[in-house]
Amino acid sequence: MLYLWAACAALGGAYHHWYRGNAAADDVRHLAREEGQPARLRGVVDSQPTIARGSGDNPLRSFEKKETTRFVLRVTAAQDLANRSWHSASGLVQVNATGAMDAITAATR
């Protein structure tokens, strides 16, 4: 029974490794760098935007907290900033933007 459980754990670990490491050639994770860099992406809003209201004038805060909007973007294209050409891309990106973006809504499927 111990060997059966060990085999199940090993199979689960192998599947997890394959699932996490198997990315398409045009996946946006290949654009990410450790030092950070700007990116210009096109896509469809995949999740309903969440607006976090700012703190306003609060005496318990040293700095005022600004309003932010958070949503998930399903990427369809990425721009190469060196030559300004667009190429197809895929993947999901979580966007955190400053300000309340009330006009953005999630796409319907």
C-alpha cells in the first residue's frame, strides 16, 4: 500500500511539473524579466474589474491611499517595443492600474 501511495504522489508531481512548465511559444510569461520592463499588450478583459477605493483624508495614514482598479486581461497580442511591430501572444495578466476605471467591463463569452 505504501508503494501505491508513493506512485500516486510521484505521478501527481510529474503532472504538476508538466502542467506548470508546458507553456505555448507565444505565452506572455516569456516576455517577463526579473529586472522588470515595460510592455504593451492587447487583449480582452477576462474578469470583472475590482475597484479599491482610496483612503481619503485619514489621520491614521502617513500617505493617502489612491484608488486602484484590478482585473485579469486575456492577452491576444504584444508589441515589440524595439521596432513597434505587433505579434500574437497568449496568456493571462493581472492588471493593477491607478484610478477608478468605471468604464471597463468584462467581456461576455
